[in-house]
Amino acid sequence: MSYIVMKKEYSDLNSNLVFYSNIESCIKIADYIRSTLGPSSMDKIICIGTDKTIITNDGATILNHLNIQHPVARILVEISKSQDFEVGDGTTSVCLFSAELLSVAKNLFEEGIHPKIISKGFRKSGLIAIQMLNEISEKNTSLDINSIKKILMSCCATSLNSKLISGKRHVFSEMIVNICIYMGENFDSNMISVKGIVGGSVNDSFFIKGIGIKKPFSYAGSEKQFKKYYFPNVLAVNIELEIKSEKNNAESRIKNVNNFQAIIDAEWSIIYEKLDKIAKSKTNVIFSKLPIGDLATQYFAERGILCGGRVSNDDMTRISKGTSARILTSFSDICSFTLGKCNLIEERQIGNERFLILSGCKVESVTIILRGASENLLEEAKRCLNDGMMVVKKTIKNRTIVGGAGAIEMRLSSRLRKYAETLTGQDQLIVSRYAQALEIIPKTICENAGLDFMPLVSELRYIHSSSNSWSGINVETGAIFNSYDNYIWEPALIKVNALQAATEAACAIITIDRVIHISNNKELN
């Protein structure tokens, strides 16, 4: 007698087939972004449909746009996005290291070690590696502003060195550091806006202390408005100020022409009632997420009120936070408490664009004006600046740094190997293989620079086993150099986060022994 254990909508794979399939899928995903690591990294062009392209070498951006179907491979995408969100840099490194751990785990499994034992050994190795990293990292407790700026600029320049704007990394590093110091230690990243203007060179980029928004579309009459407003009252609304036909098929039945005129008069009365309320509230500047029509524009211009409609959600949020203006959805709520304040609002021409600049806000804010040859380059430059700002922000909070150029990975690898010598049996083998996996970072840096990694990594292995140095790889000369003495610095927090995320992801993947597929059927719901 036979029994139906599961409905036909269920299917599963188990045993060794799943183990190998999961690992191979993750290794293939890592291969997509392998060439984007280091100062000699290559860029990728992502074509979305027929009308949109993205040029980038950011690991998180690339993986986020890949249509990955394998459920386990998506874990690498998630840890890359998490790394980008938490610290802003190291998105490629965390994927490569996790994939290398999986490759090592496959070899250990073939040597007869159970996945649970491998997972336990990896977690132990990861904790020891983080403990070692905290011991050897360089801490700076100086209160001297020049010393602090030196650390921040070096960490930022190291991050930008692998980006599209690497040629101008020192210029942008100084800009980013000045912005972050101006904004304060616990600044809100949402109060920093990056606006791109096509044309000019990246050298023409600069930042403004204040909230800058591209001047919204204006109807006739806007030229009569003032170009400067000192200490204005700012009104922020999410209300349409425009007469337009009904969205739905509205119908009014009338018996004579006079009734029709009454309907028209009522429509005009409604819009003028709204405009009169705004004028009586002593508002000087009004911003709206929705359109402000030609009638309202001319009405405001005659009364010396600046208006801007179709303001983006992000800009409106910054205006609200910066000026303390409440975003209203009804004009009945207008009062002195709902109006925002700032020192100055002025209209300024930048390139081919006109901007409205809000200065002297209650909450510090900055607008970066980026110049470039094309929209694609501007979008990638924005991503680079966001990564740089995240690195500086984390370094300000935790002024602990390590040497880059593969130095920290080789130093941890050497220390873990020495620690493994104190162990026996399978523990010794797993820890030593974990140490070996750390070498994937300097190896990939060499490969992307067109260098032979075998002699360089072997020499680094010897140097770190015999001394406590920050020796790394100089991709420009193809030689070994002291990365710390040459100011190739990285925040220790980036490396700690990458070690934790990569280790946990690898452990989660190697302990999966079955994949169960369930069809998206309404009956199952």
C-alpha cells in the first residue's frame, strides 16, 4: 500500500548534490565581481532594457542588478548589500572571501570532514581573526584636528582609489572630510545631497553649505519673483495648487446656464481660498511635492512669494528637517508653528541649471554639486562619494585603522597559521585552511593588476611570518612595500564587518543539506 507524503507542488534535492550545487553557484557569483577589486580594478557595464545603462565597479551595485535565481547564491548578494549599508566599502572583498571559504569547505568535505565540524571551525577561526585584528590595529586618540583629518583623508583616498574617480581621489577625499567635519560626528547622511550637472569636468565639482534643489518647473510669472529672501517663512505642502479637469468622469446636471456659471465660480473660489490662506499666513517661500499651476504662480509673484512645485520626496524631507517646516496635507493646518525658518533662500545659476539654495538652516546640511561628461559617469561618481562618506563617517566614530593593499589579510593569515600549530587534528586543519582563504584578497589584487601573484604572495607570507609589519602589494611597481607608512589605510571596522559577514554566510551555506521547492500555488496559501 502506497501513501502520498507530499503534494506534487513540492520537490526537493538533497545530500551531496545540494552541497556542491550551492558552493559552485556562489563561486560563479563571486567570479562576476572578482575583477572589480583593488586599485587596478575593471568596470562593468550593465544594460537594463534598451534605454538604460550603468557603468560601475561597485560589487553591491553589480550583484543587486543581477537576476540571480539560485536561492543560496542570493545570500552573497545580501551580505554585499549589508556591507554597503553598514560601512560603505568592502562589498567585493566580503563576497570573494566568503566564496573562497566555500571553496575551502568543499575540499575539507572531500577529505572526510563533516560540514558541521567545518562550520564550527570557521566560526572559531573568524572570532580569533577578529580578536587578532583588534590587537594589531592602530588606534589614534589624538585630539589634534590636523591629525584627525590626515587619518580621515587617507582612509577615504584608499577607498576611492579603486573607484571611477580614483584620479581625483585626493581632491574628493579632502572635500568629503571637510563635509563630514562640518556636519559633526553624528550627522544624518540624508542631509547630504549629491546633485549632478552634465557638462564641465569633475574638477569643477564643489559643495554648498545648505540645502540645494534644482529649481522646479515654473509657469509664466515666476520671473517676477524675488531672487533672494532673507529670514523667510517656509511652507512645505503635499497639495496640488492647480485647476485641472476631474480625474474621474464627474458629471453635473444643470437646468440653465446660470447654474453652469455657478459651478465655474465655485471652482475658482476653491483655488483662491487656498491661495488667500497661504498669503495671510505670512509665508515667503512655498514648496510642494505636487504641481503649482500658472494661476498660483502669478498670484504668488504679485505678492512677493517664491513657489516651487514637483519637489522630490528626498528634497522635501531635507527641507522639512533643515527648516523644521511640517509637510502639510491640508491648508487648514497652516499656522506659525508649521512654518519653517532659515537665514537665506536664493536662486543661483550653476552650469546650465538654476538652483534654489537654503542657507543657515536649523539642522546642518550640505549639497554636493558634481560635474561630469555624461549621466552614467555622474551616477557612478555619486555612488563613489556615498561610499567615501560612509568610510569617513565610520572612521570618525572609531578611529582604529589597519594597513591596506592586502597587508591586513596577510598579517591575519600568518597569525592564524601560528595559532593553528598549537592545535591538533581537524581543528588544526580547518584553522590553517581559513588562514589560507584570507590570501584570496592579495592574490586577486595582484591578478587584477596583471602581476604574478605566486612569488609576491610567497614573499609576503615569509615577511609576515618573521616580522610584525604592514607589508602589502604596490600594484604600480609590482613590488612589496609598507602600506601603513605609505598612508594606505583602511578603517578596521570595514575588515571586522567583512570577516563576520563572510564567515557567517559561508557557515550558513555549507550546513544546508536540502533545498525544497514549493510552487507558488493559491491552494497552498
